[in-house]
Amino acid sequence: MHFLYPAFLFALISLAIPILVHLFNFRRYQKVYFSNVQFLKEIQEQQSSRRNLKERLILAARLLALTFLVLAFARPYISNHNNTNAGAQRNISIFLDNSYSMQTLNREGSLLDEAKRRAKEIVSAYSMNDKFQLLTQDFEGKHQRLLSRDEFNDAVDAVKISPRSRTLQQIIDRQQNLLIMQPGASRSIDVISDFQKNITNGQPLKVDTGIHVSLVQLNANTQANVAVDSVWLLSAIHRPGETEKLVVKLHNYAGENSTKIPLKLSINGEQKALGGFTINARSIQTDTLTFSGLKPGWQRGEITLQDNPVTFDNQFYFSFNVKQQMPVLLIDDGTANPYLKAVFGADQFFNADRVPDGNVDYAGLTTYPLIVISDIKAVSAGLSQQLKTYVNKGGTLAVFPAADADLASYKLFLQQMGAAYPEKLTIENIKVSALNLQNPVFKNIFEDLPTNPDLPIVKKYYQLSTSSGSNENIMQLQGGQAFWAGYNNGKGKVYVSAVPLNEDFSNLPRHALFVPIMFRIALLSGHDQPLFYSLGHDETIETTPIQSSEKQLLKLIKGKQIIIPDVKQQEGSTLLYVSDQLQETGLYELKKQDSTVSVMAFNDNRGESDLSYYTPAELIKILPDKGDVIETNKGSVKDIVSQADFGVQLWKLCIILALIFLAAEILLTRYIPIAIGTDKVVALQNEKSTSIHT
């Protein structure tokens, strides 16, 4: 047995007090007169042993009551393997889960309210001198310090629901970072959560050997829930008035089928589509919503589900830009290519800018979704590097080599982007043999493709190298040689043609397929911002280059909420760091002074939508040896934590025994009759009377 506060054992000196009282118990005597005392001597002999027994029992009861009272203050315990430094100051880090799933209800109210009560229970198990850290999903800087008990309780009361969601290993790592900075103190970690299955991948936790971990699992009820996981538009470029198709990915997280789930699509506050969906248990379903009538400008989209009782994920926001015109950059050797000029001049939607290869504004490249280079004899190193950056960040590049191309420069240019490059000129009358109809370029081009279509005829061509990158042929020559192919690089794409736009090489520039293919490449291009971002995940937002200054700050605005992100300019883009400033979902306007640069949509992390939980047995498997799983429905959390951290506590038993011996002392002194214990009898006799002093 050990003592948490052994200094209190000095109070055992007080045991001398009842002993002194017993030895020097001077009492007043009362005179009682008798006419004859000849029989009293015999009574005195009969009562002496009984009287001494009562006095000794009273003394023993007083000594034992006082002893156990002192022991109770010394906090005796039976040590276990978790307690290695009892009596020293203890530092306890307590994580309180405040993610969206903690809004669900159980018998004791919301899980967050219960978690707050449990956190205070845990703190009450420790002494007033111990220090505590409160940690939540927000990982706030103000929580990276140790608090007293009262400060901790006040901080717990201020905790609110957060859109963020961390893994269990991230949480414990954060707690350890503070505790390891406190040498010499005994350290413990407590994690209070419902322990959804998304909190860990099931791998064993990595915990410092000197830290004891307790997982306090709240009793959560499994509830049915359907949520929108994601959305995407089938068209990369959005034109005013055209029909748009939005694909909605619905996820049923429950173990039972969900029927007739109402779904509504609104664009700029106007309802565009309405429907009901039935989704099988634990399955994912995609549905396509069609709408039209959009005007130029930023579109603010919202999808609303009616799915009770879980409502935190019933809204999904997205945004996109409908452009009045699409800019295209044509780079050549100084002479405009007549075929490209004719293609992009045929539709007013395209706004084609032409520039010689020596006068390219590198800073403005990212404003063009599509860049087409043609008839350039040698690609300079500077232009090559800038185009590589452009493609890597999401741009689309179409390359038509010159008739007298410097093949070495094209090799250096295209090889760095993982695309095929022209190796040698081949003079051969040959025909394009096949179209890759599975390529997105040909999607929705043909209503009915004839059996023997008229395909381009080739007189001479550059033989393209074999690329190590991802190759998607658009057209293929007889014998399997690539005629026109696309290659992925970073976030963008490179299309390489085996022939220049010159009728001496082929009839491609005048062929009926040329215009629709170029239109499709243009419409599939673009490096627009994502339709949406996720709170807690996308803390860094990359946009097109935006020039700002101290007087022209960029601001994210939603209603009365204004957020000023940190801005960093890098090559070809602007980075916005929002960190933990964004706490609410919805649509935010990115403004520079009074002008709206873009509209950004932020949604909750859908990992919280899966309301399935670990069992205690599963949690034990991922815990280290020095760890416990505490179920809140199996006794007092305070007592369980005390036993886990300190061992078997005996102070309550000491209090009970002290009260028992105090009660015994009262019974002995008040309710036991004189027959089993009399006062000292002294017989005196004189001439006229006899008295007994008692």
C-alpha cells in the first residue's frame, strides 16, 4: 500500500490526545449517603473488570476512528502498473471531441454536453495542484498550455461544435507535444469521443512509453444518414444559356435502405431541379441533374436534402463561373496561322489573342484555359519552362510543330512534360486509320458514326516518340503510329500533333473533323478553381494570379463575416492561407476592394457523416499496453480514471471505517448501561454516615 500524500501521516501524533484523556480523566464526584455500606465491598469487586473493559473499548474506538481519518487525508492506494511516480505533480491532457457527430443525441442529451460533463468528472479525480490541458478538434493555440482545475472547467464550458475532424493519432501526437515539454511530472492522456470509425485506420497507436492513455467512449446511437459526398459538372467550360449537367454523388451511410429522399438544386437562389432518390444500404449512387438558363458571372449553387434526424450534412454548396467569352492564346513565329484564325473566329464565344513567340507575357499565361503553339521552328528555353509550369497548374497546351522544326528543341520542350516529341520526318502517303471514340474529345461529336468514315489523308508526318507518360490517342495512323495524342501532366494536359497545320503535310487543316476537335479541346480545357472546398482539409487555396497590396487586401466575405487570409504569390498563381479562420460552411465572395474576384464554396468534412462506431473490443486492439478503454455506461468515470491512474483507492474505505468507530464510541459511552462498567467506587465510613464518591 502507498500514500498519495504521505505528509498527512504526521497527523498520527494526534493519537496521543485520546490516550491522555483516558489516563487523566478527572471527573467530579457526587456524594450519595447510605445508612449502611457493609454490602458495597462485594459490589466493587464484581464490577471492576467490566469497568476496565468498557474504558478500553472506548479508547480503542477513538484511536481507530482518528487513525482512519488521518489515513483518509493521506489518500492510501494499492499501486498498479500505471502509477510510477505517485505524489508528484500530474499533467493531464484531455481531448474533448467537438466534431459534427457530437451533435447527435442520446439519453443524456447531446454527446457534446455529455463529453463536457465527463471532462469535468475526470478533472475532479485529481488534486488541486495538478495541471490540465484541454484540446479540441480546432487545435487552437490557446489550448497549448496547462490550466488549473477552475480554468479548465471554464474552458470546457466555452467549447462549441467545430467543422474539423482529426485522426486519433494526430490528436495523441498533439497531446504528447505538450506533455513531453514538462519533465519530471507524471503524464496522462484522456480522449473523450464517440469514436467514429473514421477517427483511425485501425493501426496500433504510437504513444510515448511514459504516458498513460485512456479512451473514454460515449454511448452514441447509430442513426440513419444520407449525404451528398461530392458534385461535378460534365462540361469544363460553361457558356451562357447552354444546358448544364451536374452529377451528384449520394452516399447512404446507414445499414438500411433509404427511400424517397427529397433533393433540391438551387442556383443563385432559384430552384433548378427537384427529385426524390432511393439508395440501398451502405451504398453510393450518382444521379445527373440537368438545368439551363444561366447568365454570365459567378453561379452560387446549393443542394438541399431532407434527411432527419442528422441534419448537419443536409446542405452542399458549390460555385462556378459562366464566362461571356473564353480566351485562347495563339503563339506562332510571327505569322498568323490562317487555319487556327478561322477556327476560333467562327464562334464569338472564343476570344483568340495572337502573339509571336518572342513577345509572350509569361505572367498572364494562367488567364488562358487553352494555349496553342504552331509554326515555331525552335522553342526557347524560357518559353519551354513557362509552358511547363502553365500545364502543371492545370492549363491545356496544343502543339503543332513547324514544317522546318528544330527537333532537338522540341525534344527538350515536350520531354519534360512527359509528352511524345517528333523524332524524325517520314515521307509516306498514308491515311488515318482509327479514331479513339472513348476519348473525351469525341464525346457528343457524332450522332451516328458511319461505317467507313472519311478520315484525314497524310503525305508526310513527324514520327512521334514513345512517351512514358499517360497517352490518350485521338487519331491513329495505319500501323499503329500516333497521329494526334494527348498526355497528362500535373493538373493539365498536352496535345501533340504529328503534322504541322500545313496542307503540304496533310489535309487535316481543311478536314471536317478539325474544327469540332479543336472546339472540344478548348471546351475540355481550363484550370478553373474547384467547385467546392472542404473545411478542415483545404486550408490553402490556390487561385489564378491576383495582385494585391496593403491598400488592396483580399477578403473572404459571407454576410457580416469578413476573413482576411494570408496571401502568398508564387509562379503562375496566388495562394490564400485561411488556416482555422473559416468555421462556417457556405458561399464566400473573394473580394479585392469592392470587386468580386471569385465565389468560393466551403462544405463540411463528409467523414463525419458516417455514424458507425468502434466497439470497446476494437479500441483495445489499437491501444498500447499502458492504455484503457472506459465505457461511460459502466460506472463513474471519475472512479474509473482514479483507479486507472492511481491504482485502487482506499480513502473512501478509510472514511467509512472512521465513521463506524465513531459510532461505536458513541454507543459505548451513551447507550451501554452501568451494569457492564461502573465508575470507581470508594467507600468511606465515619461516625454518623457513609458516602460513596463516584
